[in-house]
Amino acid sequence: MGKITTTTLNKLKANGEKFVCITAYDATFARLVSEAGAETILVGDSLGNVLQGHDSTIPVTVEDMAYHTACVARARTDALVIADLPFMSYSTPEQALVNATELMQAGAEMVKLEGGTWLSETIHMLVERGIPVCAHLGLTPQSVHALGGYRVQGRTPKGAKSILADAVEIQDAGASLLVLECVPAHLAADISSKLRIPVIGIGAGAGTDAQVLVLHDMLGLSSHTPRFVHNFMEGQDTIQGALQAFVTAVKAGEYPRDEHSYE
Ligand code: KIV
């Protein structure tokens, strides 16, 4: 397929072809994820949980993200590398610009930030200056304390309406991608069909344009995993086999199934 860009992802959406994102935090896994055929790699601030042993992503710093982004970017082949702006690193547009610049100079090709309408000005500013943006709505882990825990979002009509309105607004502000985490499957499918930009789901059912999982979760290495995670090491002898099984299952529409989704 060659180097993956936002143009590639838009074409996949237009053709109704699913694509895949897997998190990676180092050079070896970045290479394996890319070789398995995942179109995008997320250097997620989930590294706070799976690498650093914290119980949330809140302690992760821009310095941590830049270090791991550089490790991943050195091994990049074709996959598009997205890096998370960590907690409180984009609370003003100016702060976002400084920190997103650091991640782009470390090798990211897009930055991800969590939140809706309040980020419109920030997204617009970054995009205008040449920094592509992936937004993240639904369960936004950096707001775990404000949300009262890791809970499914958008279950009430009011909540669903607000997530849809946020999604439209971040698209209009210039975001290239949207991650939707832990929302009812019907809401994610509705938002994906209404947006021009590709929507990547995690715990958001099968109706999104793409799926993402945290590497350690999908390899069955995490001590606790939410219901939407499948252990792709099952039936596989190698990590490469598990990564490929995830990519194949998403593209074939075999993952996620109803048992991995929320109503
Ligand atoms: O940090 C991360 O890995 C993420 C995914 C859960 C989407 O944001």
C-alpha cells in the first residue's frame, strides 16, 4: 500500500474498508505492528499504565511521550505514527502548539488530544500550522477523575447528543481522525456514518471505520482487561501471529463482536 497518510485513510473510509491501529512504544513493536499490516501506530499515553505501572495516564509527561515517539519513529515503515499529547499539555492553544511541536519533531505524524468543543480553537491552530490532529471522545482516560471512573459514555440521550455535537465540531475545526472510546455501538456507528473523517473505535462496536487496541491488552499481557478486549494470542504461537490475527479480524469484520460491545 506504500506510506500511509491521511489521504490513504480517507480513501479506505470512502471504500468502506476497515483499517487498524495498534499502540506501540518502542522500535521493535513499531516494526512488528507495521509489518503485520496495521495502517496506524498510536504511541499512546497508555504507556503510563502498561510501561510505567501507574493506575492512570495522568502522570505521563511530554518528555515521556517524546522519548517513546522517537523510539517508534526510528523503526517506522509504512504505518502512520500518531502520538498522544499527555494530561494538561494542551490546556491552552499556545501550550498545545509548543508540546505538539516537540512530538512532531520527535517523529510523530499526527498528535492526539482528548476532548470536544473546548478544543476547537486548539485544533484549528495546530492544523493551520501543519500539525494534523486526531481527537478522542467518549471515555477520555485523562479525565478519569472528572468522569467518576472508567465508565461507558453516551448512554443517555443527552450524553449521546453531546458526543455527536462534539464530533461534528472537532471535524469542522480540522481534525483528521477521531478516536471514540467506550460508547454504545449504535452511537459510534451513527457518528461514523455522519462524519467525513475516519473514526477509530475502542469499545465502540463494529460500526466504526477502524479499530484500535492497546498492544499489551491484545497480547493477553494485562492483568485486567475491559470486556471489549480479545486476547489475540489465543491460538497463536508468536506475537507476529497475534498481531496479524487482529489485523485480519478487523478487516474481515470479525472483531469486535457483540460480546465486545456496549448497548
Ligand atoms: O493511550 C492510548 O493507548 C489510547 C487508546 C486507548 C486509544 O488513547
